[in-house]
Amino acid sequence: MKLKLTPTQNLCVGYLESGFKLIQLGEQFYFIKGERRQKVLPKTLDALVNRGALAHTEQGDYTLSDEFVEHRKRMREMNEPKQTRH
């Protein structure tokens, strides 16, 4: 898995992490949450699959891969400030 993502790829991951659903309308893909809709290019989704961040299911859905979710969790834990007692 290539862990370095472009800003656009990071934005797409952020949409999925914050509860947006990815849907396809015709040839176009959108992140949807309530009334909000954000267009995403198919080549961006393909790049995320190739980098291991997204998994493409047999039903045609895109989801964050388990491996990527674990990676993000580890990165967050590493970046949390250490709490010390005084």
C-alpha cells in the first residue's frame, strides 16, 4: 500500500471518514451527505484503489479498506500528545 496521498485523495478519504456516502449517477460519482453533494472524478477513485486506501466491492461500492483504516488509526495514535503528570 502506498501511504502518501495527494491533497485531493486525502479530501476524498476525509469525506468517507466523516460519513459521506459515495454514489454513482450515470457516469459521474458523488459524495452525498444530507443535501450536500460533492463531485469526484473516477480517476481519483481508481488512484485510491491502486494505493490501497479504497476497496471496490463486488456490488460496485467503494469503501475505505480495512488496512487503510488501521493505518489511519495508528497514525492518529502516534500524533496524539503524550500526557504527563506533574
